[in-house]
Amino acid sequence: MGHALHEACRVLKPGGRVVDIRPYFPASLGNRRHARQQVYCQVAHEVNQVATLAREYVDFHFADRVVAEAVAGREIVTGARTVFVFRHYFDSLELFDRCRAMWWDKAHIPVADRRLLERTLGRHPSAVIRVDTPVQLQVLTKI
Amino acid sequence: MKGVRVDPERRETRIIRRHVPFDGARVLDIGCGDGRLSNRIRGWIDSIVGVDLTGEDVGRAHARKRLEGIARFAVADASCLPFHDRSFDLALFSWSL
């Protein structure tokens, strides 16, 4: 997707905006826990963190570089930026696994975390699996 | 997909609304998937075009009745968009840049 931002700028009118929404995994923070997706089990109002989804961050850093190059090339200027938590909910482990394979195929779940997730769901079959992903929204304006 | 809920609290939609002036915009949703985000912003925009590499997802986006009349979707490569220069007001990349 290296040229996708360049193509977006081509089809935008001058002053048009690019809205870039994607997982926020800042390696520079040196905080690996923060950079991972957190997996929770929810039973009624009780919420327990049971696992993490970890992945390599190369893809997201590549996107950072593409944006930085477009800014340096005076193609766009950066505007508002904010970070928020984006949530996915799954009613079963099967659905969680199926979607994980589709959406987060590069992420892995540590063996111990997986066991804890399975044990928790075994004790609470009606539990809902929640995945929290830190996400950034950045608005870029075409020059 | 039944049994799966994506951002049901609509945090993403609220934050987009807070930071992005959509009113009357002609929007391009790049990597639109099944049209989830297009559907959520449909009330604020003039029209939207969604593109994705995956025909199956584009088919699901097409099937969203609420988008009839304001949206169209196509299979296209984001690195070679089949549109004229300067034809959109806003481009969305939701988890797709």
C-alpha cells in the first residue's frame, strides 16, 4: 500500500482531507504492553484481562514512513491527531479465532494466555471476548 | 458476522465526527471492507465511493440497503485508483494505509 496515500492525494481536490485511522503501536514508547492488543473476558459487569495479541510492528511503521515522506514532499500537511481505544466483541472462542485469522493473521497469542482464555471461557460459557486495540486518527490535508 | 460486534460503542464514529468536516463531502473510502464505516457516516455526506481489493467484502458492502442511492462500491487497487484527479473532498483509510 506504499503508493495508496499518493494516489489518494491525486484524486483529492486541493485542500481535501485524508483521514488515516489505524492501530497505534508506537515502538518509541518502549512499552510493549501498551503496544499490544489486550484481550478481555466479560461476564455481566465483570471484566478480566486474560491475554494479549502480539505482532510485529513493521507494517504500521511503514505507514508512518509513508506519511512522513508525503509531508516532507509537501504533498500533505498534518492536522488533528488523537488516540482512542477501538473494541471488538466476540460471542465465542470460535468466532474470535475465525476473525483473528482474517483480521490479525500476523498476531500471535502466547500459549499461557491462550490457556487462560480457554479456562476462563470454560468456567463462564456465556462470557464475551473483548479485544481492545489502541487506534490513532490523524487528519492530513492535501496542499 | 453474527456474534461479532465491531466498535458497537461507536467511538470511532464520534471521534471522526469531532475532527473531520464531512458536511456535503464527496468521500472515497479506501479499503472499505464490508462498508462498515461508510454505513456509519452515511448521514453526514453527499456521496461515498468505497474500494477494496476483496470482491467478497465489496459484495457485502453492496448489500447494505441503507447505503442505496448515496454509495457505490468497486473492487480496485488503492495504488492505482480508477478515478479522475481532484474528484473527491475526503479520503478515508480505516485500518488500510
